[in-house]
Amino acid sequence: MKVLIVGSGGREHAIATAVAKSPKVDKIYCAPGNAGIGQVAECVNIGAMEFDKLVDFAKEKEIDLTVIGMDDPLVGGIVDKFEEAGLRVFGPRKNAAILEGSKAFSKDLMKKYNIPTAGYENFDSPEEAMKYLETSKYPIVLKADGLALGKGVLICNTKEEAMDGVKELMLDKKFGNAGNTIVIEEFMTGREVSVLSFVDGKTIKIMTSAQDHKRAKDGDQGLNTGGMGTFSPSPFYTEEVDEFCKKYVYQATVDAMAAEGREFKGVIFFGLMLTEDGPKVLEYNARFGDPEAQVVLPRMKNDIIDVFEACIDGTLDQIDLQFEDNACVCVV
């Protein structure tokens, strides 16, 4: 079969490497790809947001399966475009990708369905946000509602820092329209763990855990990055944590999206904070993490094509997802 991967990062390289192991695949294309991906796939000079060109290419080359790696095209509705053209594609539709596309949406979803997360308020007026900060407890966290390459999160230790943060996000538009709405959230302490999962709309299968290094500078003194390195598994993701999340977080999220008429098929990335009060959801992503994919996918025993197809066809309950009993590390 022929496979097209959309994206150009380390995550897409990890996906392409996993796809190349499948005996079912005889040709891989990647748009736009990168030099590393070029060793396992043919790179195509089409941007990830050029939906019509990608659909035309997939039709012309008779692509059997397209895998969307990046968040921007998913949130923009690329899966809907491919499905409308009668093409098989792996990833959530636009109405489900909002799980990552809007922090305000995901926080409201968690509140409505009792999925454990930090206390928060949403604001679309900078004046209201600043008024709220006058009486807040510090440190506090500000998050841009939209996509900001993993950088739209500010941890503010003082009221002054928080006021400057509101100005940066909402008035100076440091991340463009992503900052039109912001979430102001209580600051949680604990270990951060990433858990990726495959979802077919109703069934969820958890991949092995991973842990990344988000904040720049020694001693985590700097700003948030998209992730500077990662390892898998996380020693802090214990059986107790796993049991708790299976009971209150994972299936609950899939069911909540289905109840909202936003059936989710693809990958849900759970960013968890292991607090003194138990695990809480920091954020959701609607795709493989980058850099997490680089340490999780090499440990997967399954043929990834079988898993992708089961997610699309709603037969994930028939897949026995297995991982090597080893460890993997990636430095960015």
C-alpha cells in the first residue's frame, strides 16, 4: 500500500520510521517532510496547510492511507477535506480536533464531565482578566486559548508578571489570534507525565508513558518550550496512576467527546500533572506529541498500519497494543 504522512518534524520522522517497518507498505510519501524523513520516504514539496494540493496529490498517486502528524492542519479541518474526497485518513475531524485547538473548550469539557483538572476561568476581555488577577493567588498560569507551538503558557510568580502576561497574550498578540481568549488557571505542582493513546471513537488504547523536559535553562528556570528532550517510560507513571486515569480520565474523555457529538478518532495525548491530590489533566493534544512520538513509537511492537486502520474502522477493541520492555530517550 501507499502511505502519505503530512508534517515535517521529528514526530513525522518517527511515524515514517514506524510505517516503514510494516510489511503492508511499499511506498511512503511525506509532505513537506525533512532531510531525515527523506531517508525512509519520498518528500513532496507541499505545505501541511495546502489542503487542496494534498488531496489532489493523494488522488493522483492513489494513496491508500494518509496520516496527519501536525496540529495546525487537524484543527483546520484537513481530515474533513480528505473524507469528503473519499480518501482514507488517520486523525480527528475538525469538530474533534478542537480538543487541542481551544484550551477554553477542553477546560469546559473537563469541568462538565468531572475529569480532574486545575481550577480555572476563561477570559476574552483583557480588562476582566486583569481585574481577576488583582485578587488571585500566586503563582498562577496563563494560557493562550489557541495553538501556539507549545509556547503559549506563562507561569507567573507575581501579580506584575501576570499583568504583563495578559498584555503580551491579549494586547500585544504575541501568538496572534491564539491569545484572543485566555485561560487563567491555578498553578499545580508535581511531576508532569505524557500519555499517548489511540482512539476509534469509542474504544481507547493507552500507549506507554513518556516524560519530556519543557522549561528552558538549568533547574527549569526558563520559559516553556515545545519540549527539549524526552524519555519513555516515565518512572512516575505507576500502576496506581494508571488505574486512576483509566477510571477517571481516559475513557471519560472519549465518552465526553462522543456525548458532545464530536466523535474522536486518532491520537489523544494526555498531559498529566501528578499532584498531591492525584493525577490531573494539564492539557490535551489531538495528535502524537513531538518529541514524545520519538520515544514511544520505537517501543511499539504492533504494526502501526493495523492500529491506524482499526482507529479509522472502529475496531480498536480487537487490537492487543504491546510495547517492548525497554527504555528510549530522545534529545532535541
